[in-house]
Amino acid sequence: MKTADEIITYLADRIGHIYFHPKPLMFAATAEELDRVLYLYHEIWSEIVGRKDLSLQVGNSLGFAIPYSRQHPQATDEQVAQEVVRRWSVVSRNLELPIPYEALSQKFQQS
């Protein structure tokens, strides 16, 4: 069985892969699904580390994809997904989620 620290490392790595991947929709079928995936990863991480302020960081129950789509009805799903990634990366930094930014940056530059 994995320890809490191992699960935290795994979640941070998965989230980071979504952030650095040039096509984040490879991790979900739609921008709304991607939003939900990132929410769930953050929620699990928050539970493990005892953070109770995730909902304050997100700000609403709709996540980021739906409000952005409503404000930008001409946006493609790829554009909405990029906004979802941008907004969630801010949440991750605010929560101090230990995403291995440097290692993932190097990995994706080599790909």
C-alpha cells in the first residue's frame, strides 16, 4: 500500500502532466471533463494534506470551463481547455501543491 506522501507525489505528477502537455484534452474528452479531473485530483490532494480551502480557491461550483464557455461562446473546446489549465495552475500554486515543475518542464522540452 502506498503512503500518503507517495500518493501526494503521484497526484502532483499527474496534475503537472496535464499542465505541461501541449494537448491537455488527451486527459479528458471535453474541457468540462478536464476541469472535473483537475478538481478531483486537487480535492484528493486537499483531503490528504488537510487543506480545507480548495472551494475558496475555485470560487464556484461550476469550475472554470462552464463560466469561460458562457463568457466566450465562440471559444473552441481546446481554447476552453487551455483556460481551464491556466486557472487550475494558479490554484495549484496558491495551494502550494508540490508539482515538479522543473522536472516536467525538462521532460516536455525533450519530447
